[in-house]
Amino acid sequence: MLNRVAVLSDIHGVLPALEAALAEPDVHTADRIVLTGDITAGPQPTQVLDLLTSLGDRVAWISGNADRELLEYRLGQRDTIPDPIAPWAAEQLRADHLDLLGSLPRSLSLSVRGLGKVLFCHATPRDDEEVVLVDSRLDRWKEVFDGLDADIRTVVCGHTHMPFVRLAHGRLVVNPGSIGMPYGRTGAHWALLGPGVELRTTDFDIAAAVTRVGQDSSYPEIAEWADYFLHARATDAEALEAFGPRDGRDHTP
């Protein structure tokens, strides 16, 4: 059983944000670092993957929808990706990066002190693109929990880039927020598990990070991309409004 687990989600290829989170003492000393997907679709994809692989077995990896899409694009299984930066990011990846992305599981379970058996996934336990939000109705949570083992009492997910902790049908649900593309407020958002749950924000020099990413990345629209996402110009209200219809809240039984 692990005493402390640091959860980093939705890094989206932003190296300065990842470096800031990894420098946190509680991340550095955690028994395990779990990446809950969407690791590399962003402006510094190769640098992020190389840094994370250098950490060895301390890192547990999960594939997100963006990771899957990059791989599918490079393998010729799809012609487009909805995220404008993703096709560019896909083209930057080396063969070893593609092999790594192709080997990643969609979910994993770990035993964490104080939390018992914890399931880690990207969006929901059954799908890497489904949307659940802090205010999703209980019937929605029942749907996405269908088929889970009864001994899983905590579910950790990412995908929507907004941190929250809530209880749903007796299970604790944790979303650490996003390291590289936060909505609502700036900083690298992550979570520390064991024996409880702590949502953390690591502040870093945003202006310097925007400059660095702009100089380091060859993505044609990098200046606008870095300004928008590192400054968290998308508010949480805007994100919730955009995501809301995708959690089925308008569905009439």
C-alpha cells in the first residue's frame, strides 16, 4: 500500500508547468506519481515525454483521449484531430514516443493509505472522452460507475481541466485539474492522495513560461496558444457552460 501519491493530469505538453509541479517537495517525495492522461498534446511534446520517462518506475502512466488521438494520427488511423495543436504535436514524436503512447493503459488501480483501492482514469472509468463535472447529476455518476468493483471507493479522473472533490454514490471522486491548460485560474493544478485528498496549485512565473514556450516551440500559433492557456483565459464558468451539455444533463428520461 502506498502512503502518498501525487496525481498530475492534463499536462498537455507544457514543460515549465510540469517542471514546477515536479519541483514540489510533496511530488518529489511521493511514493508514486500518476499521470491521468493527455500528457503530450501541446507545444513541447517531446521534452515533456523525455522528462517524464527519465523519472523511471516512480511514474505510472495512463492514456488520455489526446494521447490516443496523436497515436492514431501518426498511424494513419485518422486524418484530423479536433485540437488544432495536436496534429503538429503528433508530428514531433519519435518512434520511441509512439511506442510508449501505444503501450499505455486506459486505467489502473492502486491501494493508497486512507483511501483503499483507488481507480485512476482519464475521463471516466469506461471511456476516455466522457464528461463528468462537479455538478453532474447523480444518475450520470451511476452510469459512469456501472460495472466497477465494489471495493473501489475512490475514483480519480481528469479531462475537464477543473479541480474538484465530491462524493457520488458513496465513492469519492477527485479531479486534480490541469498542469498545463488550466481553466479558471493560473498555475499547475495537481492532487496529493493519502491519507486524505489535497488539491494543490503550484504557482510559477507565467510571463517567463510564455516566453520560454514561445522560444522553444515551432508550433506556428505558439504565441497566441501560450498566452491563452498559460494565463488561463478560459474561465471555469465558460468551461462548465461548454462541457455541460456533454454530461447528458439535458437528457429527459
